[in-house]
Amino acid sequence: MAPEDLRKLGIEWLKNERLLGVESLEVEEEPEMLKRVQHDSGVQHDSGVQYDSGVQYDSGVQYDSGRKRSKEEGLAAPSSPTTTPLLHSKKEKELFLYYESIKNCQKCPLSETRNHLVFGEGNSDAELVFIGEAPGRNEDLEGRPFIGEAGKLLTKFVEFIGLTRDDIYITNIVKCRPPGNRDPLPEEINKCRPYLEEQLKIIKPKILCCLGRWATYTLLGIKGSFSQIRGKIYPAPTHMGGINEEQSMKIIPTYHPAALLYHPGWKEKVKEDLILVKECLQSRT
């Protein structure tokens, strides 16, 4: 990221600190979150990049990539802002700055067909993160994860364990919609995986509930019969970019909500898995 981009992001961060009542800051070294936004997204960032208007940044933070495209015009400039986002915690600021650094990613061909890079949303301090495989049509159009019929089922998953979507964080292993909702390709997963790992480093959740086989295979590094893998507690591998250095993060796989639309008989199995998630959460309080 160019120095001018970092300067602009720093100014916005300081504005938010002032809104939160911070009158002065003593800086001894480059803030860690500004170091993180220099992660290589594979594109040159326009020094005039600004925040998209109308986006809510709270416990249910919603990110909009601000990018519209058509076959004729290709990539368009980000939308002009009318408001300055209010970010309430250090983690929210870090997630927002990281999103800003990757939102124009062009590392794989999915960038050519997407409407939005779907970063994720939810509670930046969540102990529980749900991870799906990739955005669908509705998610691609709105820039938010799990908002279609599968999203309604996911909301029921969350409510079943006594939480709301404001209590958890939701994201995918792949941030852009594969054409026709096909399975993500290995190279697409590999390009996007560092983005997910950086999100998890910032949030530091205790439990990852993997929705479906692709999220599970990617994070656990194993393959096999998903019906045999689901419904168990696994330690998060230490190879996940140093995320699980303390060996405390756990992974619990279950069926993707979209699978229940075609296999309603699996609902009882999902309930069993969610009870395990709930017990695991309660045992860690």
C-alpha cells in the first residue's frame, strides 16, 4: 500500500479515536494494524480510495467493497463517501483497515466476475466464527455473507445455541462468488486463504464452526467422508499461520445450511453438532 493510502487510513483512524473521546495519542512505533494493511492483495491501491457511504460499522459490521462493474466498463472507482465510519474497538478498526487493503484483490479470475468481495461481518470479539465456502448470488449482489435462504437457516443455527448474529462472526474461505455457484477451485482457495487467516488472527475466536466440506477440508487439511468427519471437536492445526499457537482454538464441522435445503433429514444431525458447539462454548466460560 502506498504511503499516501496509509496516511489517509491513519487520518480516518484518528478521527474515530477522537469520536470515542481520545484527546491525544502517544505513538512509539508503527501501529500493528497499520503494518497488517500492507498485506499484498495483488493490486495497486488508488490514493483516492475512500469509504463507501451508508455502511453500518457496529457489532453487526457490514462491509461494502464499493466496486461496481459491467462487461463494458470493467472496474469502476469506489463510491464517494458521505459519512465517516465509527469503529468502536481496536479489532473493528483492524478488520476495517484490513478489508480496505484487500477489497480490490485481483489475485484470481473470480475478481473479473464478482460484484462485491464479501469480506465477512459480525462481532469482532466473537468467540464463535462460522466459516462457509464462498458467497452465493445474493451475497455477491449485497456484499454480505449468508443473506439468502441458506442465511436464514444459519440464523436458526445461531439461535438454536442461544446466540444472535450480533454475537458471532461469519465469513467464507473464498471471498468472491464462483460463477454459477460452482465449488471453489484449489487455486482460488489458496489465494484467499491468507485473508481468512488474517481475519482469524485479528478476531482470535475460540471455536470455528466449519459449514460444509470445503471449509472443513481447507482448515483441517484432511479429506474423507464428511459424514464421518462432522460432529467432532478438532484442534485447529498449528500450520494455520500461527493462529493457534496456544493450542486453544477448536474446529467443529457441520453441514452447510444450503445442504439442508436439499436434505432436510440432516437437520437432526446439525442439531447434534450445534449442541456440541454450545457445550464447547459453555465449557470455556
